[in-house]
Amino acid sequence: MDTTGELTQKKFSARQLVSKVFETDQYLIRQILDEDDKRAAEILIDRYYKTVYREIYIKTSDEELSLDLTQETFISILRALSQFDASKASFKTWIIRIAQNKVIDYRRSRYNHESIMTEVLEDYDKPSSDCIEDNAINSMTKEKVMQILKKQDEVSERIFMMRAYEEHSFTQIAQMMGMNQSAVKARYYKTVKLIRKELEGYE
């Protein structure tokens, strides 16, 4: 015959077992997908947050950037959760792959942005043009560009931002702004010309 202590221990063990079952990755994923369970999402994020952050930080060596990309990674994870296939990879492997892709996307976007900024500021008709072009991606130069943009009309500023920072094509910008492509290009290159003029002598 079981003593009171033995019964209590068995009940406690049963609760532990139930708790473990209810907190497996697969169970939490199902709760999120079927019930839109916010608590399950919080548990899942908390469980893998350090893993994802560490993976990103190793590749970027930037704390603030790693925090931002970690947040973006979990947003992507939750949005793509229905695509996870446990028969192909573990959940940990799957989310690390998403984190790695997020870093790749960031680097590609940064490279494209810096290329556009260099293009915007190139072709100065002065001997020091190489120096200014080298500084095209310098944070101080970018800050100066933003100050110049604030002096422009809202439409011109928005077109420049969509092209240089958001990397949209002129066709896409024209569609989104409800303008013809020629007008978009005219405003964009007028702004580029003004930026070049304002940046002459600025280092």
C-alpha cells in the first residue's frame, strides 16, 4: 500500500511528465498554428532566443545589429512556422538556417545600398573626387545627405529615399507614387545633382 509520501511523489512526477509533453517544440508549434497561442509563442522564443542571438552575433560582431536581426528572425520564424517540416530537420536547425539567411540578406542589402550611395556621389569634376567617393558610405556623409534631403519637397525626398535607401526601381517608384517614370527620374536626378553640389568640399 502506498504511503501519502509515495502518492505525492507519483503525482508530482506525473505533473512533470505532462508539463514536458505540453512544452515540447512540436506541441508549442501546434498551439501557435492551431490556437494562435501567444503564450506558446513566448515560450518558444524564450527557449531559442540566446541560440539565435549568438549565431547572428558570431557573424556580425555587432550587439545592436544582432539584437535587431534576432527580432527580425523570430518574426520570420513565426510567419513561416507552417512551413517547418520536422522530418527534414530539427526545429533548432531550421531556425538557425533562417537566422543565417537573415544575416546574408542584411549584408546583400547593405552592399546594394552602399553601391547606390557611391553612384549618387560619384563623378565630381574636381581632383578630390576620389576622396569624397571613398566617403560616400561614411556615416557622417550619410548624415549630411539626410540634412540636405530635409530641405527638399516631400515628393522629391520620398523618391530619393525609395530609390537610394529602399532600393526600388524607377518603375516601382512610379507605380507607388502614381507618377510617370520620366517625372520620377527627373526629380531623382535633380536631387542627386543638388546633393553633389551641397557636398562639394564636405568631408
